[in-house]
Amino acid sequence: MNTVYRKFAQAVALSAFIAVCFHGSRLYGAERDNPKPAMQDRIVVIGHLPLTDTSVSGIDTSGRWERNYLELNDDIDKKITLVDVTDPAHPVIVRELTAPEQYGEPTVESMVGNVALVADAPAARPATPKSVAILDFSDPSHPITERTFEKVTALKKAAGGLIYLVDSGGLWILKQYSAPDSKLEAAYKQYVLYGSR
């Protein structure tokens, strides 16, 4: 009885091995014949928050504990809007603060919980463009405009490839994605497999 069972088990194992090898070679051939398209450099919108009754003139970033925040400065209405961008795809207004009258154009320099360091003059900021466009230069002789933001009043690049901008439509959160660098990946694989050169 053991001999019959052993031969049956060997036949099942051999059949499974052959099926995996045959199926695997078919998959490899399919991938070789239909390669996945290479990831390209791109900038995409990942989040949006409509803003009403505010004219944002500056954006500052901050963090507390494990939360990421934007401080949107409105110099005209003397408002500071705190936005939680921990999940950049779903920004949320945490609160809006109004500075006392004695501060001409309040700008948040730093904020921790309920305490803020506020300057009474706008912080030095680079000139803000009136329109911002995402351009694709894959074909340098024929760049393609993928998206345009009009009447931009504030723009801020942040860590992690994030870009925050405010226009008449509200707060937009963009993210930069870089295509893989095949030479760098090959050098890293070489290093991992064989150590330093």
C-alpha cells in the first residue's frame, strides 16, 4: 500500500511541477511579448479643497506629532486658515483664525497647537505667477499643456514631491512622480548582490 501511495504522490508532484514550469514559461513569454509601459516623469493633482471667502497670499507648512498642516495666510482679511494635509488626497480645514486689528498684514511664522508666532508684515516671498501650467516636455519640440491653473495667488513646494497652490478654485495639491533610473537601479542591484565595487 505504501508503494502505491508513494508512486501516486510522485505522479501528482511531477504533474504539478510540469504545470508550473509550462504555465510559468507561458507567462514569461507573455510578459516578454507585451511589456508593461515604462513609468514616466509626471506631475498630477492628488487633492483639492474649495476655499470660499479667502484670498490666500502665502502658504507655510508645519507639523505636529504625526500630522501635516498648511497655514494659509490671507493678508486682506487678516485670516489664517489651518488645513490638515496628512492625507494629501483629502485635505481638511481644521480652523480659521483672525488676527487682532493691530497686525497690519499677519503672517504665521510658526504655530504649535493654540499658539502662533505672527509677524505684522507679510513674509518675504518670491513673486507669485499669475498662471501655472503643467507641461509635458517628452517631445521637446512639441510640449503639451496638461493642465493650467489661472489666478494663482500662492505656491509652495514641499517635501515628498508635494506642491501646494491656491487659485480661484481653491487649494490644489499636486505630486511629482519620477520615472525609475535604470542605471541607478542596476548599480544598486550590483551593490546589494556583490557589495561595494
